[in-house]
Amino acid sequence: MTADVQTMAHLGQTPWHGLGSRLEPGQPLEVWAKAAGMDWSVRSTSVRFAVQQDGPLVLIQPYDDHKVLYRSDTLKPLSVVGSRYQVVQPLDVLEFYRDLIEVSGFEMETAGVLKEGRKFWALARTGKSASIKGTDLVQGYMLLASSCDGSLSTVATPTTVRVVCSNTLAAALNGSLSTVRVPHNTTFNPSQVKSQLGIAVSGWDNFMYRMKELAERKVNETEAERFIKQVFQINAKVQEEPQAQDKTRNPGPAMKQVKAMFDGQGRGAELTSAKGTAWGLLNAVTEYVDHQRRARNQDSRLDSAWFGLGAAIKQRALDQAVELVD
């Protein structure tokens, strides 16, 4: 593992990002917390600074408008935030799923921390699944993530995973399955978030109906090239994440790679559902972001694919793919 990663835990096969330690099915959340490196809390203390005055005299002065957040286990500082910052604990993220696992049939899939504890998440399988043209299986998940450095609100996102290639895609489609964001200047209320989500994932059927429409929509060479160009040339105007090495100011290599995956080099590209279709185009982009796009390390790739520029690229590809069938 890289220096930025503390610990990750996962169920079954090693996830696409290649990180974490394996757990057996049916483990309680307390075991997940320890294995995922989430069995610590975020603590806070007042900000103090030293001022040298009149030679050797040093004064310790308070700065009450901000506080330092640090880890309870290592005492490592995590960030300096405003006094109104509402902390969400790593264990809060896991506890979000307790009743969903016990009552609604959810199953924890992976959990852990990024950036030495500044971000943490848990991903659970909802039990929803659907096949697109027979063998192309898509499963439903719920992702909950938060941060303690202000880089990410507490975010609950319905997510899908295409099994043949482990491509991940936030299922945000015209509000049918929408992300819920809780800024850190407000209190995280799990019950309220579940209510907002419609935790039964009532929009799943509509989302998968639209994905099946993509699998029926044939695209020609000109349409495919235009689609890829629109996804990546817009991105060239956006500042790239510091950790990424593929500068999208020159999107040419990325576009060529995505086109090659669409033309048959991608995982699952030869399936009937994907070959020459809008569904295949969408998955060529998601596979590029999740598996091929250059990054400093695997946790940086995961951070980008779920929360950063990579997630934005995938969402833009989804929006454009849906436009092809509207």
C-alpha cells in the first residue's frame, strides 16, 4: 500500500483498485471497523500559536475562530477547520449501514480511509441487480463518504458496478437516483439522509431501464468520435487534479484510448449489449477513468474516480449517453 493509505477492507475478490485486506461474509461492523482502519475518532483542540517578543520571551496566543482536528490513535493532525465545522466520525459512516444490513438486506462490500484518514468511506451492496441483454450484469450499491479536512461534504451516492469490468458509475440520472450532500456546517443526520435518498432505491428500475435503452442505441463511427471528443475536450478547460499525470489540456491520448476500448479492447466491449452501442461508449469512458487513467498511485485513482475529476468525467459521459436516446 501507498503511504497515503491507512487500511482498507473488502469482501470477496480484491476490488478493482487493488487495495485492502479480505474479510469473510457476515462480519459485524465492529470487525469491519478494525480491518478497514476506521476504529479511531476525530478529536479537536483549540488553535494556539507561538509569538516571540522581547528577545527570548515567547507568548502562546489563542486563535478561537479555528480548531485543529487530529486522530485519536496516532495524534496525527488532520486539518485546521473553522469553529463551526461539524465532524463526522469514521464509525458514523459504518453505523449508517447497520439497520440497512440487519433489516434491508444490504451487505458491506468495502470500507476504508484515504489520505491518512482525511477521507473515509463505506460501500455496501443493496441487493439490486439487473442484466442488460443477458450476460451483462449490473449491481446496485450505496456509497457513503466523508472527510475531516473540508475537501468533501458527507456524501451518500447510489452507485452501480458493471460486473464484467468492475466499472463504477454514480447513478445520478435526472434526479431518479440523486446524491445527498451534507455540508460540514450542518449536522449529519443519518435518518434524514436515508429519507432523502429513498433508501429503498426506488429509482433503480428507472435507471436500469435507461441503461437498457443505451444498449439498444447503435452508434456509428462519427457519433462515437463526437461523443468522446465532447467528454474530453470540455475537460481540457478544467484544471487537472495535482496527483494526476495525464494532463487533459491535451486530451488526445485519452480520447484514442477510450476509442480503442470502445472498438473492442475494453473489458466486455464485445458483448452484444456494448458492441457498437451507447452503453459500450459509456463503459469505455468509465473503464478508462477507473482502470487506465494515469494517477500517482491507486488511492489517488480511487479518490478521483469516486470524488474528483474522474467522477465528473463519468457523469458527463452518462449525461451525454442519455442524450443519445432522448
